[in-house]
Amino acid sequence: LFAPPSRICSMWNVYASSVSALAGRSVLMAHLRPVSSSRIALSGASAPTQSYEKLKALLREVDALSEIQGILGYDEQVFMPPGAAASRAKQKGALAKILHDKSTGTEMREAIDGVRGREEDFDDVRARANIRDAVDAFDKEARKSSDLAQKEAQLESEANQAWAAARKASDFSLFAGKLTEIFELKKEVAAVTRPALKSEPYDGALDAFERGMRAERLDEIFEELRAGLVPLLEAINAKKASDPSVDAPHPSLAFGDQWDTEAQAALSRDVAAKMGYSFDNGRLDVSTHPFTGGAGPQDVRMTTRYSANWAEGFGATIHECGHALYEQGRDVGAEGLGLPASRALSMGVHESQSLLWERMVLQSKPFWEFAAPLFHARFPFTAEATAADFFRTYNRVSPGCIRVEADEVTYPLHVILRYDIERALFRGEMEVAEVPAYWVRRVKEDLGVHVPDDARGCLQDIHWSFGAVGYFPSYTLGAIMAVQIYNAAKADLGAGALEAQIARGEFGTLREWLREKVHAVGSVHASPDALLTSIAGEPVSPKPFLDYLRAKYS
């Protein structure tokens, strides 16, 4: 889970999440080179150039305030004492009002009007991206009153506290009231900020995380996924029924109290550093729900959790490290740091980076040639478990009720459930009070699993409590993109050479390739489709994802 610090009001609103027109790989890199100073220097500069320089200064001020917001949010999830919840809600509400006013005030409006429609006056695609996304974000935020912005921030903080209490008590009724308020508010925000999308109310919420994505297209993608996943899952279940040993865990890798949490933490930290995560500019802490946040590329913070389920904690670290590497790899140059062009293109693209490291790397056979000896050293009782045994642990297909513990075959079904609930609530086709019973029924129908209580059912995710309505599809879109991007990496770097590097624990080549193709590019492209086309030669498509799963599990 990635919690972006750079937002205008909502913790989950990616300020300027997508930008610029489609450019080929070579054209893009050419445009990323420094341009003539005569085009952007203030000396003798044109009016648009002067306005652009003023705009950048204002955007960086807003970004600095947003980074404070990110630190407050991280502290709330990791360090804050429970008795401070009410005061934190007021702090975040007050800061949101300041941010809104700063983002929509007279100075910002004048700078925006000075560059509106003048992108083509600038050669650098990053400058053009900054202008277009700043104008787009300003227009959306200016439609929202400061009172609405403050209400949004305060309600999200209050709802998060209500969710935490409800989850602890496994009682959805303790959260239902605030969740109702969240959905009503998000419908209002979507209608106010994106009036052009009012024909399908949910599109406004979805657009906040996946710019340009619409429910109609998402239906097509999910339909193709369902059509491919259902028969694959049936075949896997039949194979397991005939031969239970096919993915049986090695006895020494069974979950239990023998997995010392301090040793897990030390191993996780070591591997994160090996992947290239900078602890000079980052932290690794523990929280109820693993996530990545902080205050931009120079202060990236991630969390995980450790328990008797060693695979969950280690896997969460790799996953969050993928998010964190994206953040630490962002452009910090004159046209990047603190500006829209350097930010993640969408939540789905961000998820593609965490899932690429989790699924394409962690869940690969070469990775365990490197990692198995590390486990043997930290946990001597695993000495008899081979790299293949560790590999099987992370590649078992076993339907369950917990999304974050789901395997890569059944995970999309968890996402589709949440997507269907969000759309129904947005359309008024379902009441919040109906969510628990509907959840239990759908999990039984789709996965054949009984949901024992609310904590392991509709209260398991933090997202709605922070107002992240429309976020869940990004997980599956990210999984789809991860396969496409990794396929491109193998084509560029050589599949055999890349696998050999991973088997030796050498991740630098892959990391730097991702930094060049994804991280440093940020939001230069107009959409995930444009980014994927520049990298893989095709837009977002579920076919490579399904091909990957069939090849692995058939």
C-alpha cells in the first residue's frame, strides 16, 4: 500500500497523477536532457516563462506543506499515542485548509492563468507536464471549497480511528456510521471536482487514482480476467486434489512461534538494503497494515509487520520496498523536485513497482537461490529446506478470506469484490449496513471460503477509512502492468542474464533499468497506457498477466 504525501487535501489524492502526451522511448529520453537556458531563464524571459517560474515556486511551497501532512499521517499510523487521535484530526483538518487556500489562492490563480494553454512554449516535456498537471489539479481543487477540504481531511482522520476500534472489536457497526459519511462525502467530492464524469458517479472516484480509467473499461478488463482465472483456478484445484504434495509446505517452513520477530526484522532490513533501499533517506517500521509513506523522495518511510507467519512479513517488506524504491528514484532535478512531473503516474503504476519486486522477483526461483542461505543463517531450523521449498511456499494457490495473504491467482477476485461494493454504494444500489452480509456471501461464492468474522471480512482493509474509494482496482491494474514491464526488462536486459543476477542477489541492473524507464519518468506520460506503450509497446492489457499465470501454474 502506498500512501502519497504530496496531496492537496486528501492523503490519498495523488496531486497531478498523470501527464503529457505519448512519446517514444528515444524521444522521451532526448526530451529529458537539459534544454537551452534561453527557453526558461528569467533574464529577458517571456510572460509565460515568468509565470512558470512563479508557478514552480508556489508548487514547491504547497509540496513542502504536503510533506508535513505526510509525516503527520505516518506518525498517526506508526508512533502516535491513541489519546492524541482527536487533536491529530484537528491538526490535519487545519493543515488541509491552509493547503487548500494556498493551492487555490490569488497568487496561484494568477500563475496558473499565466501558463494556461502555453505548454508548447516549452521544449522540456517535464515543464509541459508540470504546467498541464498543475492547471488540471488547480481546476479540480478550486471547485472545492476550503470548508469541504477541511471536512474531508478531518473526517478521514476520525474514520480511521473508528475503523481501528471496529477492527479490534471485530464489529462492523462501530465503523458503519463513519463509513456512510465517507461514501457520501466522496460522492460529493467526485461530483464537485469532476463534473464531466457525473454520468457514472464512480468514475470520479476512480479517476483520482487512475487518471483516464473508467468503470466501463475496467469492466472489460475484469471480465477478461474472470474468464481466464476461473478455469485456471479449477485446474489448479483439481491438480492439488489428485496430488496434495504438489505445493505442500516443507515442515521446517511451517508458521509458528519459532520464527523470532527480531530476526525477521533484521533479515528484512538486510534484504531491503540489498535491493537498493537507502536508509539514509528512509525508515523501516512496524504498523498494523504495511504501507509506504513519508515526505517525498528524500524522506521515504515504509512499514511491515512480523508474526508467526514469517512469509507475510518478509513478503510485505519486499512489496513495500518496491514502492519505496519508486519514491527514492523520482526526479529531484530543477523540473522534478516538488513538482507534478516527478510524481507517480498513478496508483496502478505505483503498485506495478511493488508487485514487480514481490511477484516477478521474490516469487521467482532465482531469488531463492540467493535468499534461502540467508534464511538458513538467521533460522538454523530451516537448514533442510531447499530453495525450491521456499519457492513453493510463496507460490501456493490457496483461496482464503484475507486479501493481503491471497496468492496471485485468487487476488484479483478480492479486488473485484471491493470494486463491486464501491460501485454499488456510489450508485445507491447498496446500503452500508448490507456490506458485511454481502461480503460473506460473495467470498463464499467466488472463493469457496467462509468468512468467520468482520475483522477477517469487511474490516480487514484500511483504505475506506482514509477515504481511498476507487483505490482497490489499482492493485490488479498494477499486477497486470508488472508483468508487462518485467517482460520488457527481460527483453532489454536478457532474460538469462537478469535471472542469473537475481540468483546472486545482484539487483542493481534491474533497479536502475526501472529507475530509467519508470521512476525518474514520473508523470511525464499522459496515462498508464502511454507509459506502458513506451516501455512494452502496448497499452495496459490483461493478456500477458494471464499468460504468465498459465505458464507458471498449468
